Amino acid sequence: MAETDCIFFQLAKANQLANRFLSQKVADLNLTPVQALVLGFLHAEDQITSSELGKKAELDSATLTGILDRLEAAGFIERKSNPGDRRSIHIHLTPGGNELGRKAIQTIAAANVEFLQVLTNEQKRGIFDIIKKLRLAAHR
């Protein structure tokens, strides 16, 4: 099979390109793409449990823990006990983390526009629809 006919190859290469593109955009914030996305999720909904954050970010517990460790060491988040459930913790943005989360959201939004600028609005809707269908089918 030629690489041009292999969806797995094409998706992997598109993912590499997109990740490299976003890496360059968030580098000025001294963040990785996944750190920027996590801070963006927290900026949109602060003080959620790590479990809720993991579901939003679609990250497994071990991966999320490593990301949170680095964000906490940098002073952007704090882990606090969940008064409603001692087995879980809430993730809180610090003031600096809140500001960086705001910048991360702006940077990611601008990167989305720039990355997709070669597509028409109809093509943009179409690619999101296709990706959504593929992701849903993969979870069955």
C-alpha cells in the first residue's frame, strides 16, 4: 500500500505537523502544547477535579499527573483536597496560572485560525465532522 493511500500514515503525519505547529506557537509561553491545552481547560473551568480534567483533556491519569506536577512546580496550579470527596483533589489555578491560561487560550485560538486558513469554511466544517465520526467509531 502506498503511503498516499494509508489513512493511518496520513493521520500520523498530519498530527505531527499540527503538534509541531502548535509547539512553535506556545513556545513563547514556555509551555508544551498539552500543557497549554490543560491550562486552557482550567482557565475555562477552574477548580475541577483531576478526574474531570483528565476526561476533558482525554489524558490518562499517569500522563495528567506528570503534566500537573510540572505546572505545579512552575507555580501555575495548586492541588487542594476536595471537601466533598477525600479521595479526589481539585486543581486550582494560581493568579499566574490564570493569566497564563488566558494567554494559552488566545494563542491556541489564533493558531487554529492560522493553521486552518488554507481551508474554506465548508472544508473546515467537513474536516471536523470527519474527525468526529472517526473518533466516535474508534470508541465503539
